[in-house]
Amino acid sequence: MFRIRRMMTPHLFSTFTRAALVVVTASGTVFAQRAVPPARSHHPDVPYQSPVSLGAATYAKVLCSGVFVSGREPEEIKQNSAYFLMVEPDRKKPITADIDRQAKRVRVTLDNVNRTAAFYGDQGCVIHPAGHDGVHFTPVPVRSALPDAATQAWPMGDAPAKEAWPAGLDRAKLQAAVDLAFADPAGLTAAMVVVHKGQIVGERYMPGIAKDTQLESWSMGKSLTATLVGLEIKNGSFGLDDPAPVPDWRRPGDPRGAIRVRDVMRMSSGLSFTGQDDRWMDPSWQYHDHFFIYAGAINAFKYSIESPVEFAPNTVGRYRNSDPMTLGFLVRQAVEKRGEIYLTYPQRALFDKIGVRRQVLEPDPWGNFLLSGYDYGTARNWARLGLLYLRDGVWNGQRLLPEGFAKFVSTPAPAWAQPEYGGQFWVNGTGRWNLPRDAYFMSGAGGQHTFVVPSHDLVVVRMGHQRGSQVGTKLLNNALAAIVAAIESSNSR
């Protein structure tokens, strides 16, 4: 016989508590206990920041990036994007935002709390730590070795492709399908690109957005991190089945020593890291770790790899930013071990290879890429990355990603309860999207998507702004159904 009782465990940060389940035998002996506090309580060196301060910081960053990276109008950004990482009650409060275009910085005041983000050239916008006016890394220029995009045909450039239009594909039907994604202005669809048999067969932008506009891409950057991991696997830096080479995890007896690179790729590391589905947290005033790495202006890689274990690796699949941050740490460690410049590495090793001349990857104040969400790219850039996967990691006859890597990232992760996640890519295993079940995709907040559909030789990119995500998702699914129908009709002729 045994009895169960719930007990509340206090933590270092008084705003965070978590119920611990204790199973006690009739004699009073503890039979089992699992009491894992939020990861933030394991970082006594990280100063506490209120949700007001964190929300003001992210508002400043998103506004800064919208103005100085994307070239959008400030009032439009405030209305449609800047509020995203604020807790709900603070979204309704008066916010003062001072945009200094000469210094390229944004200062936000909320409830008498001031936070700042500033533009650092090719590193985009970065939140300044609370109480510190600056960053802890040296910005560097990022230059492409490629010629003007107008001088090269798609996909290496933006000149028209040399190949003929895909046989049997009805142009009018395809354009009508793309237009469905823009059917309701409330969807705030900013860009859409459709690539079939390697060619752009559909493309449209909202007013004020063009093919060269660097758009907020959010968590599509996780798939970009996966791609950098693939490059490092091909370089021999580590393998999917290797224990993740985090130095602290390699100490004898460290329970994180069992975590493989494969587990981290699948969001199944088991690290303790609070997130949106931790229902015991109150989102009206508690700021979970998943968003804290964006808002805290901390060393996000250090913060993530120092998290303790909550679950055994490869047993529970959860969407947590601890895992892409850990992967980012592995990439930076490998790049710098070779003596290369980390901040320019993606351009040299990946983007120049696939025709991407500019992609803005924003770091934390310590120069770590926050590719779990702070990344900006054009719709065509994302289409090129999708093409790389559609071609099994081969570009212009050169293998960039390890053989089988595309198959790995697109295969449902075994620790997830539903077949919806692969390796830093989502998969269409539940049929949520009006696409064949072999489709897999990059996905980010606000309705950012890059779909790869091998069975239809198809890549579809849709990008938009946060406020329109709910309506935009419905529009996108309608458009996907029509795109697939147009392609299947052409194949049947």
C-alpha cells in the first residue's frame, strides 16, 4: 500500500515554483520522488529580471530589427510584431519607444523600466544586458564571395532560371493557389515562394516587402542550426551517435554524459528547461526559460548547457530552446577549435555554397547566434535552403551535408508522443498540413514555414507577421492544397 501527496518546493527565484510528486509507502518510506525545479533556479549567477524588464527588452529588439534589418515602418512593427515575447498583461500597458536612427538603437520604457537594443551591422540587433550599455563581443563584417545575384541564374542567383517551365503545370492555377495565401489581409502574409522541379513557379509579396527583404524568421533558424550541425558532422567534428561533446558533460559521473548529439537534434535531450507547455506556470507573470534566452541578454549557450537533467535522454520529446542552443554551442566550439571566425562561418561554409548573399543571424551579447529565433532572411533564401534538403544535401554536384542527413531530420523522433517532430525540423506525420505525409518543414512563430515535399519535388516558403498568424495559417493551408492539386494535375497529363 502507498499514498500519494503533492508538495510545493521553493526555489531561488520566488516567482517560480513547481509541484513535486512524492510516493510514500504505508510505513512512511519514500518510494519515488521527482522534483525538478525550473532551469533558472540552477543559475544563481544570473540576476533576476522581472517579466516587465524582459518584455521591454524583447520589444526593443524586435522593433530594432524590424527598422534596421527589415526596413519596416515603426508603427507597423509595433502593431504586428514587437509585442510577441511580452507577457499578456504588459501588452496592454503604455510603451514608450525611442528610435535613434543615427546611433541605430532603440530604447523602450515600460512601467518606468528602461531596456535597450542596438544595431551591430551584419550581426543585426542585440539586446544590451540590464545595467550595461553595450555587448561583450566584437562585431565583424560578413561578406559574400558571390557575384551580384543579377548575374547568376536561379538558384545561385536571381536571374531567371535557364530551364523550361515544368511540363503541364498550369501557370494560372499555380498563381491562383499562391494568391489564396494573401486572400485575407488580416493574415499578414508577407511573402510566398513556390519552387517545383528546381524552378520558382510562384512568388508574391505584400506591399512594402520585396524579394530582398530580410524578414523575421523565428524558429526556422533551428533548422538552420541543424544544417550547421550537418556541416560539422561531415567535417568529422562529431557524429550523431557520439555523446554530445560538451566539456562539463564529459566529467565522470555527470548524468548528462549519456546525451547524444542525436538526442539533442531530436529535442529529446531531457535537459530541465521550462517552456510553454509547463502548465503549472502562470504565463501572466512567469517567464519561462524557453523565452528567457531571447529576453535575458545572457550567455545563452552557457545558460543552456549548464541545465541539469530532468528526463533520461531519448525518452521524452519536448520543444525546448535548450537543445538548439546546445547544438549552437557544439558548432561554435568546433569552428573555433579550427581557428576559424565563428561569426562569418555560416556565410563561408553554407550560404555562399547555395546562393545566399545575405542572411542576418543575430547573437546574444556574448556573440552566440540565437538561431532558435533571432534570424532574418528572405523568402528566396529559405527556398534555397529547402532545395538543399530536397536534393539530399547536394548542391551543384557537391555534397554539403552527410549522406542520409536529410532522411534523419525528416524522420519522426521516437521519443515524441506524436509523429510531428524530426531533427530540428517538423514533420507532417499527423497530416496537419494539406501536403503529403512525406513533407517536412522549418517552422517559426508568426507563421514562418519552409516546406520540403520530396514526393512532389516541391518547396514552399510562406512568411508573415506575428499578429496575422492564426488567420495566415488557415490561408496557407488552403494555398498548399491548391498547389498540390495543380502539381498533381500536371503530373497526370
